[in-house]
Amino acid sequence: MKIAFVGKGGSGKTTLSSLFIRHLAANEAAVVAVDADINQHLGAALGLGEDEAAALPAMGAHLPLIKEYLRGANARIASADTMIKTTPPGSGSRLLRVSEDNPVYEACARTVLLDGEPVRLMATGPFTESDLGVACYHSKVGAVELCLNHLVDGRDEYVVVDMTAGSDSFASGMFTRFDVTFLVAEPTRKGVSVYRQYKEYARDFGVCLKVIGNKVQGPEDVEFLQDEVGEDLLVTVGHSEWVRAMEKGRPAAFELLEATNRFALQTLQDAADDSYAHRDWDRYTEQMVHFHLRNAESWGNTKTGVDLAAQVDPEFVLHEGLSKGMEGSLVSGPR
């Protein structure tokens, strides 16, 4: 299942996403973690040193390789150069799976051990000096969106994405790629403002949005969040000595995380599992196509010089059991 962590800058979304990743790893789940924030902090939150985090390969730098691999033998895509961030898979495309080995993971992912349990970590890459004045950060996360469009995830498999702060995620269709979006909100007016934006933008797309109240200090904070976000409030999290030690670079074993916070993380996992169980694969595919056609019309056709609508395979539906054991060769499902 695919899970996003969002929130305003400083809300604690990276810390909470890293805790959730540690929780999943401790439960021996298969996990791919993706740092899609402009400020690349997830690696450090998962225990990497500064040099190790800086050495993570940037997905954006490997976009040509990603496109060529995913294109596979899809006859609707003339060349990798005609693929854009929203290009959907079709018959002949290659798919990614959480637990496999493939050239995309080889180039873009590194294995991080969390209390001995392996997690694949990927990063979009930082905004560099060469990007200043000539590019926007959405060009960086395009590699993430393309991979998510081609990723077949199953039960007990988790893709956790630490998203860019604020409502920037709505600059593309990536916000529809997740089974659940956890929005981290502090108990302040500014803290819930991003929630209101997400709720408004996502309303017509069936996005499952759950709020994590962070930095909660007492019943008044809980009451405030309940008044502001209502039934979308899933769980609240307060001060953690374990997290404080982690942020100093001296984390204890994860099993020593406070019981209340371990319970909160299990609540998040239960919510994600429940949401995945109700995934509508037809709708999931249709939304992918919807945003591809919008991008094609607004800029993609002009940039590539081809009609990108022709890349859509009308008989193809992404689904969990698609072509398992077929070495990346796809069989279209009924539409």
C-alpha cells in the first residue's frame, strides 16, 4: 500500500514518517521509503549520518534510466523521451514491485538497516544551485510520480512517502496515488490551515485523509483539533524522550519507544491496511489517466512533440495480481 505524510513545514511530518517506517520495519514488513521533500531530511531521521544522507542517489538524476526501464515493450510509447511524469503503464510496460530487485532500485535505492531490519530508501534529490531560476521542484518529484504510477503494491507491502511541505503536492496528480494520506497538524490555527487546503482540493478525488495531531500537550489541544478537523482526527502524539534522543543522534532501540507512541503508530498501520482493503483499482487507474491527459494537453504534447493521449491503453487496469512471476511482462486486465 502507498502512504503519504504531509503537513506544513515544521509540523513534524518527517519525524513521524520516520517513526512509522521504523514501526513497519520492526514488524518485519517490506518497506520502500521515499524522501520527496525539497528539504531532504528523511535519511537523517532514519539514522544516516550527514555524509551518508548526502550520498543518497537522486531519483531525478536517473530519470532517463527510469523511463527506459518502465517503458519496456509498450508499443504505445515510441521512446523514453516521450514519457512524462504522468505516463501510465500499459500492455508491455514494466512494473515495479516493493520486494523485487530491478535496475531502478539498483540505481536509486539504498538499503538502510533499522534495528537490523532492512528498508529501501529512495530520495528525489535536493534542489541544486543549477536549478535556481530555471526549474521548479515539481520536476524533481516527477520521477517519484512516474514510479508510483508503475508500482504494483500488495498487502503487507508499504511505500511510505515523505512529501513536500504545504499543499504543493497538488501541483501534480501524485496526491491521488496513495491509499491514505496522513496529515500532520499542530494544535494551532496555522497547524490546521494545510488540512483545510488538502480537504478542499482532495474532496472530488476520493482521497483518504487522516490527521495526526502532533506536539499535543493536553486535553485542550486535543479538543481544539477535534473542533477543527472533526472525525478526520485519527490519533494524537505528544512529547517523546525517545524522539528527543533520536534527534540528538543517540536513539535507543526502537522497542523502547514510549507505549503510547507505539500504540499511535499501530493505529496508523491499521488505518492504512483498512484503506488499502477498499482500493478501487479501476478508479485508481482512471485517475492516473485523467491527470496524464490533463498534463498532455496543458504542456506535455508541446514539450514532447507527440500526442501523449495515444499512450493511454484503454484495456489496461493496474491491479495487485498483475503478471506476478512474469519477469515484468504485462497482461492487460479487463476495463
